[in-house]
Amino acid sequence: MAPERLTRSSTMPSTYRFPEGFLWGAATSAYQIEGSPLADGAGPSIWQRFAHTPGMMHDGDTGDVACDHYNRWREDVALMAELGLQAYRFSISWSRILPEGRGRVNRAGLAFYERLVDALLERQIMPVATLYHWDLPAALDDMGGWLNRDVAHWFADYATVMYEALGDRVPMWATLNEPWVVAHAGYVEGTLAPGHRNLYEAPIVAHNLLRAHGAGVQAYRASAKQQIGLVVNLEPKYSASQDERDLRATQHADAYMNRQYLDPAMLGAYPGEMREIFGAAWPDFPAEDLALIRQPLDWVGVNYYTRSVNAYSAKRWPVQARPVRQKHATYTETNWEVYPRGLSETLEWVTKRYGRVPLYVTENGAAFFDPPTPIDGAVDDPNRVEYYRRHIRAVHDALRAGADMRGYFAWSLLDNLEWSLGFAKRFGIVHVDFESLGRTVKRSGRFYAEIIRTNGGAL
Ligand code: BGC
């Protein structure tokens, strides 16, 4: 069915209709919600180590308890059903499955995800599994982690264990979540695990992430036969001025974040700018690696939060661009500009550059302040409601412009551990009281449930 828009006005709610079969879901990740990171024989991950390193986490927060989803998964699946979610995107903790990262399989860890998937299926919620959402087994990090070329095979072996266990029940898989963040925040900025700051490591890590992705897709074709894709975070880059240096910095920022991963995965080559950006730190990668990286994908997932406007800054690295704050714009609690038009532009850009591939918005959402404890049993979050309204409209705009949009996932189902920002930044459509661990559906959750019920409806 062709997407239909009945009426449209930017300020008043209008009626939107999404195509039949459009998938509405919500997303989370293992370390951010599960807690009990070492339970039932699991091995430590790099996040376990990072979070327990003094000074790395806001307020010393850790994922030791997080949302206690490891014990409360039944209640959480019931909440998903109450919201009418059609799909749930979660990630699997590699070191629960393979405590040493490779070799011995920990059946008890596997059983957790088997129970979760069965409970989702019982409620007719489609499980969408991400194999890697940033929590590399610490044992592999001890062998170099993403710097070691063997990581591609370690990943494919782990993926095969998962495909064999759940391939019949999980129809949609993602290899990696946001490889750019893994390489940039983990190996350039050092703000996320494993906390390195090394220009020479970043391209190698990025390349090995992509090789792991390719090997993971190949392994999928050999052992399971539904759908597999890659999830990237994209952020349209605008130049702050027409000044030559600003324009060039913006082009570099775009290559670094938006094309460094999708170009090799979809087109089989790195953007030409990579060498200019990294200089001597950019190695020559063998052609056969690029052949491994470029695997046919069933879908691409786009995580979208914001845009950036860039000006040249000699002090920044590896890209000499600094973000310029916009006057008259709304910023979220993570200091990200609310810019819904960037989402339609991004989805249209992917379609134009890489062809009409099936697309999902695999994450979209915002941190705004919510009280730590609900007031009179309720959480009223009008800013988040407005964020969702405007971004879901933007997805519809992309559909009308010809993007092959298949679904949308809110980030996040639950308030959770926002990595090194700890529990202070709340992204949930369901509030979590981190004292009592009680869950309360926010107004945004009810709003989203109504969108799902009406397949668009009054936006
Ligand atoms: C990540 C999530 C994170 C969210 C908000 C994405 O980069 O995939 O894990 O919580 O953005 O920062």
C-alpha cells in the first residue's frame, strides 16, 4: 500500500497513515538494562571493566544492576505487550554466551535469551537481535580486542552459536550497532570502553569491525536464512558558513561519520577523504578485506538523534571540525539539537547513495529531564512526546519521497544506563525509578502506543 498522508500542518496534529506491515518497535541494549553482568557463569566485558574504573562513569554508576532486566524480563515483556509493540530490538551480551569470548559456550547465558525470545513470540512481538552493542568480552580485549585481525573470526563464531540457537525464532538480526561510536568514542575520544585515545588505532578498529560484520553476514547465510543487516548512526553535517575551511571540515566530518562504514559495506570502498583525515595513520587495506566487508544486506538500520553544524577548528581531531550551537533551536539533555528534518534527509540520502534498500529507523529518541520518582504515579514528558511526533512525521516524509521504510524503533523502551553518562540521562518511554526499580509508562509511551494502534494516526 502506498503511504498516504491525509492532512498536514506543522503545528496541529494531522492524520498520518503508514504502509500496512510497517513495523513499530522499541530498542534497548544488554549492558544498559540487564544488570547481573556476571550471573550464571558470564564472563566480564570491557564495559564491566570500564564502569569499574574510577573516574570513567558519571557519579560512579555501573551496569551492575541497571534496570535489573536480567531478573525482570517477564515484567518488561508484559510492558511491551501493554504498549502494543510489534517488535523489540535487544542486544546479546557476547560474554554471557562465551565467557572467554570464544570456545566454551555457557548454556545458562544462552538460556536467558532463549527465554526472552520465547516470551516475546508468545506475545506476538518480533524479536530483533543485535549481536554487538559495545560489550566485547574482556578476555578478547586482553588479546587486542578490535585491534586484532582475528576478531572477525571470533565474532563470526559467536554469531554462529547464536544463529544455531535462535536462528529459527529470531527473524531479524543486526551484526553491529554503531561501529562509528565503537571506534570514535572507544579509541579516539576514550569516553567509552575500552577508553583508548590513539589516532593510529582508530582506522584499524573501524576496519576490523567492518570485517567482523562481513564475516558475521557470511556465517548467517551459511546457517540461518531470514534477514540480517547493519545498524549505523547517521548525522547530517551542515557547514556553518561558505568559508572554504568550514566546507572542507564538514565534508570530512560527513565522510568520517556517515560514509566510513556504509561505503565499504554497501559499495566496497572507503571514502577518498579517509586518507586526508587520518594521514599517515590510515593504512592500506587489502582488496580481499573489502570483498569480505561488502556482503549483500537484507536491510540497513539507521539510528538518528540529531544533526551537526560544523566550523573548522585546528584543535579537533581526527576531523578538524567543531560543532556550532544553533540559536533558537531546542537542545536535549545530551546537548543534541532537535532537528527532525535531518531524519528525512538522512533516509533519503541513504536511498540515493546506496540504492533503495529496505530501511529501518533502529533508534530514535531523546533525553529530557524526568523526575527520578513519578509524581502521583505518572510521568508527564511533553518534550519527548513532541520529539517523537516530529520525528515520526519525518519518517513519513521520507516514505513519500521514496525511501523504502519498513519500520521504526523508539530509543529506548526503558530509562537505562546511558553509558558513561550514567543514569542521569533518561531516554525511556517507560520511566525507571532507579531506587525501587519500578516501571511507569510515561506520557510519551502512551502517545507511542496510540501511534502503533492506529499505524500513524493523529501525529
Ligand atoms: C546507542 C545507544 C545510546 C543512544 C543514546 C546510541 O548511540 O546505540 O546505546 O544509549 O544512542 O545516546
